Amino acid sequence: MLHDHIVDRTARLADAMVRMSSRHLKERWNLNPTDLRLLNVLDGEEPLSVNEISRRALVDQAWVSRSLRTLEAAKLVERSSHPQDSRLTLVRLTKRGRGTLDEFRPWAAWSEKLLLKGVDERTLKTLLDQVEANAEAVMEMISASPRGRAPRNPPKTR
């Protein structure tokens, strides 16, 4: 039975967490969870390309492009040309986008505190860091395979 399968459990937890925050995000900031992920990826000083945002957020590049148009219309992000490569467009948070994230942070901390009740946060975050690194490695392996697919008969693990 796959009910206890880690990927299935993680997906169910992620879905539950998205449902918990979606309504509040929409009502308060008119954002959806993917918009928030993209804003979080951009929460640095350096502007990023759409491709890099997609890679870091683990969201399809076409979806990222559509979401960025919405965020740009809301004046939460802005685009500019890459200074050395005119073919690339860079995206950065606007002052308003940064303010939106700053408003969201206390709500995120409060909800995370409730969610992690009885859980050693440091241990969990260390485990999540490793699982994310493993997921990135698997995604790179899949994209490097001849047809961009996982192996039909995966090797046995120990």
C-alpha cells in the first residue's frame, strides 16, 4: 500500500498546507501559493532570469512566466534586460513586492509554529534540506536522460 509512501505523504501534507494558506493569501494579498513561492525565490538582492526562478521554485517555466505577468501587473515584480546578454530578461521584487513579503512573514511564522507543534524544527529542516538536494539531483538526472524521463526499471536500492 502506498498510503505510507513518503512521496504520497509529502504530497498530501503539501496539499493540506496549500489549502490552509490559499484562502488567507487570496483574501489578504490577492496571491495564490505559487505567486508566493515566486516572490520568495526573488527575496534576494539580485535579479533572476525566468529560467533560474523556475529552477529554484521547482515550477514549470511556462507557469512561472504566466505568474510573473500577473505579479508584474500587480506591481510586485519588475523586469529588466540583462546588462551583458540582451536575450535574457531579469526579474526582481519591487518595493511593493518586498513590502508584501514583509507583511506575510508574521503570518507564515505563526502558521509554521502551529504546524510544527511537537516537532524538532532544526532536525526537520535539516532533513528537508537533504530531501530537496536529492530531488534536485533526481530532476537533473531525469532532464539529462535521453527522453527526459525517469528510468523505466529503476535500479534497486539498498
